[in-house]
Amino acid sequence: MNRSWRFVLVLGAILVLVVLVAGDPDNDPGAPLAPDATGPAGAKAMVLLLDELGADVDVEDGVPGAEVDTAVLLEDWLDESRADRLRRWVDDGGTLVVADPRSPFTPLVLAPLGAGTFVDDADIELHRDACDIEGLDEVERLDLAAGVTYEVPTGARSCFGDGTSAFVVEAAQGAGRVVAVGGPDPFTNDGLGRADAAVLVADLLAPRPEGTTVAFLEPDDPVIAGDGDQSLMDLVPERVILALIQLGLAFAVYVWFRARRAGRPVAEPLPTTMAGSELVEAVGRLLAQERDPERSAGLLRDDLRRGLARRFGLAPGADLDDLVAAAERAGADPDRLRAVLAGPAVTDGDTLIELARDIDTTRREILR
């Protein structure tokens, strides 16, 4: 098989990989808490549950009408105008179920789940305990992944708490009521099937399913109504980012394919190595034969200074103080190094050999 056919096969394999990674766009799990999202954090299972019970579920991007019995708000990104209109709808007799602790419709948040005495810290399991909210008689236990407890205001009703703090709080507002739930976990696809979450959702949103109209309030665009923390990359669709990553992988595979080295490895001779101590001592003895120990010592010291300058990124003619300071930062003994580089004059061969050994020791300690 020639190179052109191999390249075609590799390119075809890359295209197949792109299709597998990108997936079918129809299988997109959707945004978290969206009424049509099928992922673990979506809320499509809640919509299907209410439909099965006989309730009429409408997705509302504005404010519910007078014909709506219950509205559910899982994520509060409402702007001020829409929030005011929703508040007037509740005052006129509507029931609002809100599961976003950040919402101004909820009471004061006291603590995350796990801090209360009625919560099992191991798996955040809530038990009914004190409960005076009508219609929740069959809800005995909740198994949650996260949530908070609210302060129970004077005159309000609560469930899954101790009367002063609770996970579910019901408060009257005008002719209507607001039911605050300490988190959206029971309403999600993943949480709806745990413990009595489905019973809680059904009792809160459709206590009389037949003929009940439930409005699912979609949040406003968080880019407009949010806190402005989103960046430009947040506006790029996820599929575009995946496509760019796949193109990068394809380019890397192509470069690997074209740049690979064909043939067997070629053995190349390596230079003969010599221990540094032997080299220094040999140089010292050779220069000692010239009967000029001081000149030999100067050459050895100059060679060490150049090596230290290269090691620490200094100029070849760097000042002695700069070399010593740099070596001290590297862990060397500054006094010893100064004695080696600028010690007393060398007058005989034995002193020269001793200096050569000191220079070799300094090289091993600093340069290696």
C-alpha cells in the first residue's frame, strides 16, 4: 500500500472520529433546569410527570395569566419588570413555587443542607418531622444532592424542618401564596426519582391534577439580566469549540504521519568522556611543567569564572562579587568560592595541584 492510500485511510478514520465525538445534535441534553432538557440537570421528567397526572403544562416566557393555577420558577433570572408583574399575579391569588435560593421571592437562607439537626450529613437525607403545610401528607423522605434551609417567618408554614428553619416554606402573599423550596434538586431528571421527590413535586404543582394549569417560567437571558460575569467565550457554541479541537487533533495526526522517520535507527559514535577531576588535575600538572604556577593558576581560575558566568547567565567578564552572589543563591559557600577565585598567589606545584582539586570540587558542587 503506497503512502497516498495510507493517508486517505488515516483521513477517513479521523472523519469517523469527528462524527462519533460530535454526536447527533438531536441528542443534545439541553440546558440545566430547562423544561425540554433530557440531561441529569434538566426538568423534562417533571413536565412528563405532570402531563401523566392530567395537568396542563405551559412554558411561559412572560407572566402567567389568570387561568394558570400554579407557576414554578426553578431558576430566577427575572428582570425587575417581570418580577413585579409576577408578584402582582401572586397577590391576585396565584401560587408560585420557587426553587432558587437566590430569588427575592424566597425567605432568608440560613445554611446549606447538612448543617441542621434534622439532616443526615452522610447523604443529605431529609425526614418529614414537623410539617404543617397542607397537601404534603404522603411526602415522608427526600434524598437530595444539595440545597439550603430557609428561616421560617412568623405566620408561615414549613416542612422538612424544625419549625424555625426548613427546606420547604409556604408563606401567604396577598390572595395567593409562595412556596419556597431550598433547591431545584427534587425537580430535576436525576433527583425526581429519588425517595419521595416525585410526590413532593406533584403535591406542590398539581394537588388536583385534572384541570390544573401549571406554568413553567423560563428565565430571562442571563447575559442581559445576570451579573455580567460571562465572557466572550461563553457566547461561542459548544459544537464550534469541539470542532476546533477536532481540527487541531486532525492536524496533529497529519503532522505525525508526515514527519515520522522511516527506516531503522542509525547508531552514531559518542565522544569519549573523561571525569572532570582527572581533566583538571591533568591540566594542572601540564601547566606546572612550565615552571610558572601563578600563570597556570590564573588560567584555571579564568576557566572556572567563565563556566560560572555561563551557568548563571552573566557576562564572561562579570565582576567577582556578582559571581559570588549568584553562586550563593544557588547554595554555594561564598567564602570558599571567593578563596578559590581570588585566593593567594600560587608559588609551587603542590599548591597548584591543590587549587586544581578545589576548582574541580567547586565545579561539581555548582555546575553539576
